Amino acid sequence: MSTYLAASGRYEKMIYRRCGRSGIQLPALSLGLWHNFGGVDSYENCRAMLRRAFDLGITHFDLANNYGPPPGSAEETFGRALHADLATYRDELIISTKAGYQMWPGPYGEWGSRKYLLASLDQSLKRMGLPYVDIFYSHRPDPQTPLEETMSALDQAVRSGKALYAGISNYDPEQSARALRILRQLGTPCLIHQDSLFVRAPEQGLLDLLGVEGVGAIVFSPLAQGLLTDRYAAGVQNNSRAARGVFLKAGDVEARASQVAALKQIANARGQSLAQMALAWVLRQPAVASALIGASRVEQIEENYKALAKLSFSADELSHIDRIVLASETARS
Ligand code: NDP
């Protein structure tokens, strides 16, 4: 039996933003379980982060079939913690999962077929011990499968009651426009689009499209996997993502060091940490419903939450940030 009782003031300070033209509001900060919630990680630490997040009003937890390692284990961890601590709060939570990347061997274990998506959703529900998720995403577009088939699988997931809403992730503006049209025709409008803003591509057309279509945007990796924080101020520590070197490399830390130092100065002048300013920066876009963070410890979630105290920017700050970020992008291209 859990002894956990959620904080009674959890809804007092969190900001909730409407997700497109829908009935759903999302917390300005959501928590993703891509890293640090796998079978290889400390369950008690995962559990503590989930509890603390919920106590702070973070009601949205984002998963995918392949999160771990090993793949699938983040859903198992989440299911275990949910049933231990959060089961009585299920109706206060938005839980999402996705399918698109490789999950099992053979031709039906990845991409965007109806066969894969619906089988994967069943597996995800089993791992989490849930009858339904709130959002089911196509994790990436599949160039080989007709978009109609992928979207009709999302529609089917919603009609079967195994998902309440459909979402798409990593679809470019043109693919998104087609996907949104098909979903609307099927009668299951797309709730949400998940993408990254640190690479500036989504600002080039995608956010406008989502605004017009009434689809909410949720921004993943708003801290650039930890680069836009003080995580690497003293170099690459053993327990960090860059030390594992799979998705973020020590070379990335080095390449971004001067840019990060310049951004930190602006953040500090605003009275914020770099992480807090980076979160405020993605949230400045009205089409963005939520910034989807990751964390490896409770203190990171607490620091990030304090970003909500200052979300506005002066025009000078924004152009200064652009100069730093865009100068470095020009240097790379
Ligand atoms: P972030 O950019 O928020 O990076 C999170 C990492 O930054 C943490 O794991 C931690 O690194 C570090 N960090 C966070 N806060 C602090 C802090 N205050 N001080 C110092 N370091 C900090 O996001 P993620 O890349 O983790 O992505 C977030 C979520 O987005 C994922 O869990 C997933 O749900 C979703 N996502 C979706 C994708 C898609 O294709 N749809 C792709 C990528 C992500 P460390 O672990 O080293 O301590």
C-alpha cells in the first residue's frame, strides 16, 4: 500500500495552457521518461521524481514504447510507480505513449503500419497496466506506408477506447498538414504535435500551421538534453547523459560551450538559471502548450519548475539570444 498523499497545493502555482482548440489543458512543464526511467535505473529515484513532479502540478507524463533501456522498461517503471502511488489520481493525469521506432524484430516491429501501431499500443497498455492512454502518437512519419493507413490506425486506437486522443511527432510541416487533414476527415482531430524547438526548424512554418489548425504543440528536449543547463559547467560528469555518449556526446558539450556561456550570462541577468531561461524561451510561443523536460533527479525538476516565475522576455533579450543561437547555427552549416 502506498503512503503517498499528493500535495494539496499542487494546482496552486502550475500554469495550465490549452492544447490547441481542444478540451485539454496541459501543464506548462511536462515530464518525459525517455532517459533515467529504464530498468537499469534506480526505481526509487524514478518514483521520487514522479511523485515530486505531480506534487508540483505536473500532470502530464510522456512515454514511448521504446523508452528504457531496455526498450519497454520505462513503461514498466511508470506502470509500477503509477500503481504504487498515483493510481487514485489517474483521472488527474495525461499519460501519453508512442510507436514508430524499432520495438521488435521483423517487418512489423517499427514504422507506421496499422499492424505495428495497434499491436504496439496493446503492448504498451500491458506494460503500464492501463486500460487506456490519454494520447497515442505516431512517433515518426513512415515514408513507405500510406499516411492514410497510419492515421487510420490512430483513429482506430481512439475509437476502440485504448487512447483518448491522437498525436503526431517528428512530422514536418507538409507531412503534418496532410496528416491533420486525414485525421479530421476520419473524425479524430489531432490533439497535439511533438517536436523540438532548439533546432529552429519548427519555427519555420510548423507553429503557424498548428496555430491555424488548432493543434497544440509540445516541445521535446527544451534543455537540449542538458546542454542548456549548468549540468556541464564543470565538464562531463560520470552520471550525465553526455558521459553515456549515445544521444548526447562529450563533443556536443565542447562544441556548444561558448554559446552556452553567453546564454548563461543573459539568463543570470534575468535572475534565472540557464535551464529556467531555456524553458521560458520555448514557452514564449503561444502555440506551445507545454515544454516537455527530462530529469535524472528531483532537484532538476524543482529548479526547472521555478522557470514559471518569469516567462516574459524583452525584445532586447530575444534578439540577443537569437544572435547567439543563430550565429552558431550559421557557423555549423
Ligand atoms: P531535456 O532537454 O529537458 O533534457 C533533460 C536532461 O537535462 C536531464 O536528463 C538532465 O540530464 C538535464 N537536466 C534537466 N534539468 C536540469 C537542471 N535543472 N540542471 C541540470 N541538468 C538538468 O529533455 P529530454 O531530452 O530528456 O527530452 C524530454 C522528453 O521529451 C523525453 O523524455 C521524451 O518524453 C520527449 N522526447 C520526444 C522525442 C520524440 O521524438 N518525440 C525525442 C526526444 C525527447 P542528466 O540526465 O544528464 O542529469
